[in-house]
Amino acid sequence: EPPDQPEPAIAAEEVEEKAAAVLPKGLLDMLADTKWKERLEACEKFQEFVEGLPSDEMQSLLFCKVLARKPGWKDSNFQVMKAKFTIVATLAQRAKVFGKRSTACVLTACVEKFADVKVKPQSAETLMAMAERMTLNYISLQVMKAAFEQKSPKVQSESLEWLGQALREFGFLINIKPFIDYIKKAFGATNPTVRTAAINLLSTIHMYIGAQLRMFFEDEKPALLQQIDTAFEKVSGESPPAPTRGPNVAGEDDEEDEAEAG
């Protein structure tokens, strides 16, 4: 379970009034403007405003709900979407309170935008920031759930690739069992990119837990098992990279000790 912090619920009809009391004048209207340049400028002003606040005044849930107001996560302009996700990442990194409600407000939108090549790098980064805050296990499971509720093969394959990358950055900080079910779902996909992404993810997991991983897939068809075995052979003997994010990042002293020990 993530280190959840209680976030009092905010009803949809309260968002505007609460936001108007704290945000710079006119910002709410600008965020909903029909002209994309106005909306982008509003997001830039919002980012500056958030960065200027002390952490205990960063109202994560309220601000996420402001960003979700129409056109919200359906904004057709990729620059506006990137700017919105950047604000969310800042909140995840710096706000005193950022919990499950803030996460739920944003996560599905981040996952859906894996299908948009221009927005994907920022949505992926925002999910990484949320994983640092809420634990990788929690965010990854939410990502898989959202991805497999989507019908988009692109979203599914990119989500599997995102998880592989997240493991390389955080280390093996997930409880494997529920993820096996999603990988099996991916193997059942008609789209080959989804199946390939599942194999790639298994190769990454194999670096951490080794041959025992195969036992989860012994019921699969022989052709698929052969693909899995080939993928495992390619990474056998590979050591996982040192974590660069999350709780297991080594300090400089630790790295020196390891270098001496090696």
C-alpha cells in the first residue's frame, strides 16, 4: 500500500469557487479558452504559480481537478497536454500532500496519452514522478489496470514498455503475481506489438528474479514458451542496472563501497 495521505474530497461543483479563491485572477477562464495559445499561456502561469508556493499550500487535488475541467484531459493541443502533465509532476514531487485521490484524477489520462507520440514522454515522466511518491507497485498496477481497460493496442504496448523502463529505474519494487495476469492478457492480444512488449517486459523481470519466472507460464502454448525461452537466453547473465529513482538509489558513498568490493 502506498503512503496515502488523506485528501478531503472536493465535489465537482466546489472546484471553481475553491480555485478562484487561491489562483491568480483570470486563470480559470484562460484555462478554458477556446484558443489553444491562451490555454497554453494559462498552463505556464499555473506552473509558475505552483512553483512559487510553499509545499503545504500546493493543493494537489484541487489543482488536478482544475486541470481536469473542460477541455481537461481531452484537450486537443499536445503542448497544452504536456504543460498540464508537467504541473502534475511538480505537485507529485513537491506538494506536502499528494495521495490516491490526486492520483486517480490524473492517472488514466496519462495512460491514454501513451497513444500520442508527442505527449507520451511527458505523460510517462509524470507517471514516474507519481510512482516515486506513491510507490512503484501501486502506480504500476493502476497503469496496467487502466491500459487493459482501454481497447488501444498502442496504449497497452506502451504501458508494458513503461513498466519495463520503470523497473530499470527503480529496481524490482513490485509484487510480481498481479502483473503476471496482465502479461498473460497481453499474450492473448491479437496485436503483435502488444505481445512483443510483454516479452520485452518479461526479459527485464528475468534480470531480477531469474529462471523461477518461467514457472508462471508453463501452461502457455509451446510456440510462445519457445519465444519466452529465447528472450530469457538473450538476457541470461545480465545484471540489472543500479536504481536511479525511488528509495533504493545509492548515495555516492555506497557506490564507492561497491566499486571497492567489486
